[in-house]
Amino acid sequence: MSELVRTTHLHRHFRQGDAAVRAVDGIDLEVDEGEFVSVMGPSGCGKSTLLYLLAGLDRPTSGEIRLEGRRVERLSRTKWARLRRRNIGFVFQTFNLVENLTVLQNLEVQGILGRQSARSARRRGYELLDELGVGDKGKAMPALLSGGQRQRVALARALMNDPPLLLADEPTGNLDSATTVEVLTLLRRFHTAGQTIVVVTHDERVATAAQRVVSLRDGRVVDETRLDGGTGRPLTVGDLVEG
């Protein structure tokens, strides 16, 4: 497998009142094509900040970010936006759907921004909604969906332009255990089909859906563990509520 993402001595520092906060404090990370990586740690450890840096939604204080071998951390906002639309899918914990657009329109806008034709975007939107089990919700408004359905739509939107990299920020943080299993099963399915995924979570039981777990504390990598990558038995609700 070839390398898709690399960070080198990545830092993100800022001030909070009189205190200096080192949210990301010298992280070196590599993610290969087709890999499923979980980044975990307690609240405030820097995992979401790291994900936002990888997506170009925040800028590092120093260090390098390479995507498919290209340095990207100093791109302008406009160039980052273009890159993100085509190369990076992002799933937010709070779904971040446009509430005054229908489910299908949320997907169509993403496709059109990624330079798909309106017809192609509509066709791709329906395909993804069907694949994710919400094919009958295309005309619905997001507010009428359950949390699990909204996250499925958010995942579909992130995949609209077939991005090489899928980033997910606590994608099960607002879901119950049963719906969490459904979302993780979908992530595993796309990973099996070749999708590169980086997901951040505070829950080690969720992290075990990945091939590799990177643990952060105080903005630094403190441990890495390689798992079976979901090739063993499927997760169950019991896995998420035991212990």
C-alpha cells in the first residue's frame, strides 16, 4: 500500500485566556491507502484538532501535512476548499446538514461543488442513500430524521465525490448503542471496498472497529496498536455496553 497522508512534527498551539494550549504538539502520523485508523483519547487530547488540520478546516502552527505526497498545509483557503471537495470526505459529530434543504439536495450540492453535473449528482445521491438504507428519505427534511438516519445521510454526503480520504469526527458520539453498531458496520463495509478512513473517538470499544488505533494524550501520540481491521466477528450492541 502507498502512503496517502503524512504529518511531520505537526503543531497547533493557541492561547486560552492567559494559558498557552498545545492542542497538537508534534504529531508524526502516516496513513496508507486503504487503511482504517482510529485516533482515540480523552476529551481535550487534540484528536479533533488533528482531524480538522488534516481536512484543512484549521491551520497548523508549524509542521507539514502531505496528501498523496503533496504538501498542503500552506494552501490558501480557496485551494483547500477545492481540494477538500474532491479529495476529502468529512463526517461531523453534529451531522452538519443544511436544514433548509432536503436530504437529496444536501447530497446534490456536495456533488455539484465537486464538479459533477446536476444529473450525475442526483443519480449518485440516490445510489448512496439506497446503499446506506435511507433511500426513501431523499425528499425528507433533515429535521424529520432520527439521529441514526441523519448520520447515514452525513456519511452519504461525505462519500458523494468518491474521496480518497474519509475523516469522521466522533461519528457515533450522539448515537445510542444499537445505532452506533449500524454506523460502524457501514464504515467497515466501505473500508472493505477500499476506502481509507480516519475516525476519532473517545470510546475504545468504538476504536476497535479499525485496523490501527493511535492513542493521543496532551496533543501527542502515546501509543499505537494494530488490530484485525474488522476481519473478525461483527460488533454487537453487547460489545458497546459491556464493561
